[in-house]
Amino acid sequence: MSSKSVWSVSNIRRVVVTGMAAVLVGAAAVGCTLERGDAAESGESEIVQDTPATISVKDGSEDVEPGIPVTVNTPAGLDTVTMTNESGKEVEATFNEDRTEWTTTEPLGYGKTYTVKAMTKLGTASIATFTTVSPRLQLAASISPTQGSEVGVAQAIAFYLDVSPEDRQAVQDAITIETSNNTLGAFYWVESNQLIWRPKEYWTPGTEVTVKADLYGKDFGNGIYGQQDSETNFTIGEEVLTKVDNSTKTLTVYRNGEEVKSFAIALGRDNSYDTPNGTYVVGDKHDSLVMDSRTYGLSLEAGGYVTPVNYATQLSWSGIYVHSAPWATWAMGQTNVSHGCINATPADAQWYMNTVKRGDPVEIVNTKGDTLPGTDGLGYWNIDWETIKAGNADTSA
């Protein structure tokens, strides 16, 4: 009887202890629930610890590229951020929506010292002072076609640089080209300071093109940095194609595939000044022009000339034009008499100049000359697409 009573008391004690533990656990659980409830009522879902702001440029940095935006960020949120140069001018910048990030919105200057001061919402300060690079040379670019122009279907986009860059790829990377119909094209360096972007095939009439060269602040190698940004936009006009056939000594103009006019011409003298074959592109147009062979390396003593002409339409950088040649009307359609230009009557030369536009293609066939070099400023269609597509940004290639 006694042993039974001891067993019963022992069991009762275990129950009591277990019950007390349950009460303590329950009390702890109730306490946690109250804390979460208080946080919810105060509008805070979690406690945010203060974190010093991170400045994207390290304190004491030198030769910083001014074209790269400076940022400041912290999950704790930013109260104030200022960035000033050595003269005290504040750099323009903006915060994101929740003020966890601050970003500069204007490019920095070359050879300047800047100080960034940031304060978090919880009162922690950060500071960094740095200097931007001082370029050895600054590179600027002009772009063709000009802003708002309408050009022909053979027009390449040309970038003329006042300094030859060390890093050609960096220049290409700084350029964006947008077309209204996703025209396929590629970059190609015609000279060390001349870059073109040429379509695979002639443009589709009506194509709208926007070009941006974001050069400022970019590093183009060997101490060369961009001087300023450039941009242009243009539209492709209707297709106006010229075909010059030496076998018939005629020049024929087609508009959108339909023949418009054909007239007799004379080309470069056979076996001495043969006009090159190939595809040319219409360039500048002049009501009057003095043609001087010395500018193309042909001296007067070697048979050169200094001749004023009218109604001159440029086809190449090497001096080939369609122009008025009243002294050669007897030869037109019969024989070649020029130094390489396409001679026409005054009326035909004037009509032609007024009919074609910059960027229209001119295809010359059946002469005894070679092919116009692709590196002649308006001869780029004589470079095959595979070569253009491969590019030549790598100067070691």
C-alpha cells in the first residue's frame, strides 16, 4: 500500500513540473506576440540598423573617368548628399524613390577635385575626396549625314575624328545607332581617324536613323579622352540610282527602279586615265568649281590641269566628278577624253546635279580601269560585306 502511494506521489510531481514548464513556455510565447503586435501598430515590420553610406569612388582616388556617374547608397536611407568641386560648385544629382541611392546626373570636369559628403537618415556620415583624370589629348567627332537631312540609299554613317584613337573598340562601344526597321550594318575603319557604319545592303527608303556618340569622359587609350558628345538623325529618301556604262558611254538615272533619263557622256581616257569601275556615292555638289589635279597628286608638268567647271557632282574623294564639259561635247557617246571624270553637256550636268542627292549610289561598269578603292572616302561599297562585318577595330590584326 505504501509503495503504491510513493509511485502515485512521484507521478503527480512530474505532472506538476511539466505543467509549470508549459506555463512558462506559454508566457514567453505571449510576450513575443505582444512585441510583434507593438511593431505592427507602429508601422515597422522590422528594425533597420544604420549602415554607413557606400560611395562608388574611394577616398583619395586619382584619374577618375568623369563620364562615369558617381553613386552613393545605403539600405538605411540617405538624409543628405552633396558633391562639390574645388570651387564649391555643387554637382547635379538625384535620389531614387526611397532615398537609398543617390546618382550624379551631369558629367564631371577633367582635372577637377570633388568631395562627396553623405549623411544617412540615422545620422552616420561618410566622406570621399577624389580627382578626375587630366587627358593628354581630347578627341572630338563630327558625324555625317548632318542633323535632319534626307540622304540616298547608299549613304554610310561617317565619323570623322580629330585625333586617331588608340582604342578603336572603345570608340565603337561609345556609339549607338537606332533605325526604324532594324537595319543590319557594321562598323569599319576606313582610316585611323575615320570610322563608318555601313548597312549590309542599300537602305530601305523611308528609314529613320538616330546616331549618338557618347564620347565625353570616355577613355580611348594612351591618355586620349572624349571631348564632347555628338549626335545626329536623318531619313533615307527615295532610291535614285545612277548607272554609267563605258561600253555605250551613257549615264542613266533610275528612280525607284524606273528609268528617268539617259544621256551621252565621256569618261577617263583609255589606257592612261581610265575611270575606275565600282560603286560610288554622291557627295558634295557645286554650281562652280576649280578642278586642280595637283590636289590629287598630278602635277601640271605631268599632264595635270587647273580647270574651272560648272555643275560638278562629287563621286569620290580622289577627284572624280560628273561635271559640265562644253569643250568635250564632240566626244560624248563616242570616245573618252577626261582625266577620269564623267564629262557631260552643260544642260545634262546641271540636270544631273539638281536630280541626285547626297548618298545616292552611282555604279560604273565596263571601263578598262581597276575598281575604286573601298578606302576612298566614297568608295565603301567596294568593300565586301564579310570584310565589313568582321570589322578592323583590332589594330593588331
